[in-house]
Amino acid sequence: MSEIQMVDLTTQYNRIKVEIDNAIQEVLSTGKFIKGPQVKQFEENLARYLEVKHVIGCANGTDALQIAMMALGLKEGDEVITASFTYVATAEVIALLRLKPVLVEVNSATFTIDPEAIEKAITEKTKAIVPVHLFGQCADMEAIMKIAAKYNLAVIEDTAQAIGADYFFSDGSSKKAGTIGTIGTTSFFPSKNLGCFGDGGAIFTNDDALEKKIRMIANHGQSVQYVHDEIGVNSRLDTLQAAVLDIKLKYLDDYAARRRNVADYYDQVFMDLKNIQIPVRSPNSTHVFHQYTLQLRNVNRNELREKLAEAGVPSMIYYPIPLHLQNAYKDDRYEQGAFPITEALSDCVLSLPIHTEFTEEGLRYIAETVKKMIG
């Protein structure tokens, strides 16, 4: 059995090596490494896949969030609501722009932001909500959009972990993650479900005026070369990465299906173990399983991780310290115990390897090893 990895990008590359190598070679042969035709082609193909009017590539997922907030014209001191149980980038850009991050509680089952907590946190200074589609499934967007409409708030979807997921509304309609709010953002970090071979990101919107503004901001605020209508940044999706992504986009649904198969296998092995809560699949969202995250009960997580590592099974904790307890985001409003669900999750979650390239032998070994150590 080969070495077990959290994400096996080498085998994934080898499966589509000829297509990827040809795409890269085409860029190399033209020398158009910035703003080459593959960038526009990928943006158009991703827009078609998502059924959204506009996709704008950028340098990474953090930039995508920052540019989205800049395009909305948020001002210093404006409040932006997001979850405390998420990766730091979500709140980081709020603080960098001198906006005020307002952190709230999450749903204990799905790990996604709690709409009731959002509404309770709204003040006259609130201007936007950033729901994070954590671990691969959508936040409760129907409820969030109703709140946003009620208080006239923008919604920026952080879709870095859930690209390709479908959200189902109560009327039976559906939309892709990232296409429901005012603006959607994503990351193409290599380990993401749609990952490139370096850094990359994108921004989505159905608003023509916002699309124009986003493109300007991402390109030094230029409307045409050397004409700067906005304060901007330098954030581009380079041509090589766009070429890679355009190939991998064709396989995105297959990648999601493969990840779900892994999750299904884990579920079957773990579902009867009293010390494990398997991931809850929301009825209003498909799950693309960027992570397979367990909640442990009466298990010493550090000891378990050490034993798993000794047995050759890697694991990760997403996230060991919630944002409201991080030194950079300490606030008098958020003492220890402010968000009991979030804090409990940070103490008990454990993510197992999940990717598109498992062998039956490797998957069985992981599941049986975990079961033996916990069961």
C-alpha cells in the first residue's frame, strides 16, 4: 500500500497528465503568461458551469474576498458579519480594509453560519454578511438572503470549500454555491476541489456594474491602460493556472462524486460508533466533501492523532482555535464561552484524508484503523 496522504494531487495529475501537459505547453509556446486567451476561456467556461453571468479570475481566494468588499464600497467602520468557526482569511480581509468583523455562532450539525445568530448581530452599522460554505456544503442561503433583503445588506459567499455544490430552495429551484448572493468568491489553492498548480482565485456576480468594478479593482483600478478610476490592487489569475483549471473544470463533478463515495464509505464504517458523530448532510445542499470532518465524543483527540500518525494515517484539525479567541481578533464582546457551539467544535473536530484518488485498500485501511482505535 502506498503512503496515505490527506490529498493526493500527484495521482490526480497523472490521471489527466496528457491533457494538463498539453495545456501548459500551449501557454509556454505562446509566451502569453499574463492575460493570455486561456484566462478568458476559463472564466467563460466556469461561468457557464455555475450558470452565473460573470466570473473574474484573481490571484487567490483571499484577494477575491478583499476585492469583493472593495467593489461594494464598504467604508471604514462598517460592520461585516461572518462565522467565528472558519479559516482566518474570511475575517482577515474585513480587518485589513478597516471594516469591523462581527463574529457569530454556527450550526452544530452543518458547521455553517447560523442565520438566527446573524439577525441578532445586525446593527445600524452592518453592511454585509459573509456566509462560509464550510467543508463542502452550503450555508442556509434562503434564510440568509431573506435577512439580507430585510435589512438591505450585501451577501458575499465564501465558496472556497464548496465549489460545485448545489443549494436547493423551498420552491424546488436550485443554484450553485457562490451564485446566490451579491458576490461569490472562491480559491483555487491546489488542495481545493477545483485546484490549480499554485495560487489562484475567482469572483462571481450576476451584476454587470459590479463585474466592471471588480475587474477594474483587480487590475490597479484601471478602466483602460493608465486610466485609473478606482483604488485598486494587482491580483491576476495567470495564464498557466487558468489553463490547468480549464482542464480540471471538466472533471469537477466527477471529483465531487469520488469524494462523496469516500464519505459514504466512511459513513458506513463509523455510523454505529458511539464516540463519533459523522458529518451531517444538509437537506438543502449537496455536499462536495472538501473535508470529511468527524466530531469526537469522549476521545482524547491529540492521543488519537498521534496513534493514527504512527499507523500511517494523517489527520487535520479544522479549526483548533476559533477566530474570536485568536489574538489578532480579540474583542471585548467575545470572551471565552461567547460561542459555545463554535468552541465545542474546535475542541472535538477531526478531519480524515479525503480526495479523488483512493484505492480500495487505502480507504479500507484508514476506516478500519480509526474504528479500531475509537470503537
